Amino acid sequence: MINLDIYKELDLVVRGWNTVFNSDVVLDRSKISSCTTNFVFNLFLTQLSRDLHHELNDEICVCEKKENKFHVYSIESNDIVSREYGFKSKRKFFNDINNFKIIITNFPIDVNSIIRGKLILRKEVIVNLMTSNLTHFFSNELPYSAGDNKIFFTKAFENLLMSNIDKLKLMEFSSHLLNTFEIGVAIDDVILKPVITISPYGRWYWTSTEKIQNNISIRNKIYKKLLKYGKVMTIDLISGEPVIFAQLANSTLLKKLINLRINLKEKNPILCESLKNLINIFIHAVESPKEAYNKFKAFGDISIIERELHISVIEIFYCLQEEFMCYNNSVLNDYKTLSRTELNRRIVNPLGFLNFKNEFIKEHRKYLQGHTHDKILELAMMNYNELNLLPIFTVHDSISYFINGKDAEPISNIIKLNAKKLKTPVTIETLR
């Protein structure tokens, strides 16, 4: 976390934001009830967006569920209007939203009640991929605050959606999968009906149901129940975050270390584990090579790597630092404009113009979590398009499928091919 008293440094921070947006916003200190960066940045965006004038779009509706009622917002006569429906009026609710081309919700809806051809998106997915934080600052043209839904009714927002069709397809599939998970399924006496929270870093966390995310015994319990009716197939990314990180920086050395670790998993598990620790320390510690070396030394015997690879660990850390220097500088340069677009994510850092280099790099690497789950979602989307098969759940860097009445081998072969297209090594296991 960045050690900055934003209330004390308010003038400095607001001056930086005004420079980025070429604006002259002044914040009233008496309205600052919280000194978190997101709260103050949203106050700034609220004032900044007051004078914005965008052409509005009457082909989009935004639906929110509040206190057991459905609220539908749309544009009429160039103004935002709303309708309210009770749960007993679902037919009227669906008749209403079927009049729109794009339907945005913050709750799961059954696609069987929607006319085919509509674009159905979850608000949480949009915000997470377009800002990775708690604002509606989707672009310099659309600098809106969290809670201001006007952004979704602008022509500029639709244009932004349509400007990247691949990202839009992922957004649409992710929304469909999120809806499917939250609508739920019953397996004997177990009901999987989660409430899913998407963290700013991109992970999906399940609550209000079986805790499948962090408990392998719970997953095994579900597998056991499913195996009474068919097969279960699990797909795991091999070194998910490190592989993506190496690709982002085009790092030759990190790729070699990852491949070596993969090849040694069966032959030399001790060296394999030591390499895993070294890689993780480099990715997440964001320290000088010497500090990283001392941290790694505390994990165990460094001589294992030095003896087998004939190279000193400190030299490995220095070489990795050199290879990632250009990538780190690129991140910091982008953050000066408050955002960086990386793979499918636009990552917003409201304080990016300040000089907190190590803190920013360390924080930025947390978004590897999101890149990894995005890769899982991309793979799941490709599998769905070819196999019409949806996961029973995803867990950060893995997918689980229930296969009933189908041969597992052809399915496995297609999934392997899709993973290869994504340049993502995977392991596939079929439980019978």
C-alpha cells in the first residue's frame, strides 16, 4: 500500500489530477468523509463529469435489484427514467428489458427469458475489465465516478464497447458464466448457488454456498457427488501467473526457469519447489536483487539451485531485474496518465503520477491474478464455443467440468488445442 496522507496532500493530488484531465476542479475538504484514494478520486470525478455533455443512447437499459425489487433505467426524451417491478411482476420486467439492444444488470438473469440477439452484460464484469477499481473512469472521454450510471447510456460507452470485439466477447461470456453460476445448481443434497464478488485484482470469490475457492476437500466432495452421474474433468494452468508475466515482459530467463521447473516436477521435486519459491519471490517481492536473494535464502538451501544450475542465485535475480526493467518503466510511464491497458484489462491507478515506483510495481503485479483468471475465462469461452460445455466452477487458475454421456478423450484433445492457441500450458485430469 502507498503510504500517503491524501487529506494532508490533497492540493498536490488534485493538482496532479487536474493536470492529467486538463481541468480546474477544486475539492471541498468538508465533503471528504473518507481519506481513501478511491473515495477522494470519485469525488473529483463527480465534479469533473458535471460539465460533460454526451449524446445519450436509448437502446441500453441498466437493471439493478434493490430490496427485492427490480429497477430498470433507460433514456426517454434525453433523460434517465426508471421503472420499478416487484418479484411477482417478473413477466412485465422481462417484457420491458426485451425492448433494448444492450441489457446491463448487477444480478443474475435467466437468458431463457431474453430474446435472442440481445447483448447481456454484468455491471461488475464491465467495471472490473475497464477500470480494475472502484470508479467508472472508463477512458479520458468517460471520466465518471462510481455510482454514476449515466456513463452506460452514452453513445461513447457503446462505441468503447464495440471498439474491441474480442474483449467484448470475453465480457459477454464472463457475464453469461457469472449469471449461470449465481442462478445455481443442485447436486443431490448440495446446492451451489453462490454470490460472487469480483475483486479489483480480478479474482472471483464465492460466498453464501460451499467454499470451493479455498477448500480442496469441498471441491472433492462435490466431485464425488458428480461422479455418481458421469465424469469430472479438471484443467489447471501450469505456472499460470509466471507464464503470463514472462509473456508480458518477453523475458527469456523467466521462461527458461518456468520450463525447467515444469520438466523437473517428476525428476527432481526438491529443485522444482526451490525454483517455484525463487520465481514467486521475484514476482511478488519487488525488491533489489540483494534483498530478494536474502528473502529466498530464508526459504531454504540456495545451494540446491546453484549446484544443479551452475549459476549463483544472486546472479539470477540481477538478470531477471535487468530483463524486466523495460516492462517496469512502461508500467510507470502509463500510470502517469492514471491507467494502463494490459491484455484484456484497463488498470486504473489514481495516484500514478506520484513518485512511488516500487509501491506501484508491487501493486501492479497483483493484477496478474486477474490476467490469470481472464486466461481461464478465455479458455472456457473457446471450449464453450466448440463443445457447448460450461464449467461447474472456476478457481483462479483452474476449470472444472461435469461430463455426462460423452467420451472424455475428444473433449480433452479440443481443450488441449485451445490452450495451445492461447499459449497456455495446462494439465488435464479426468475423474471417473
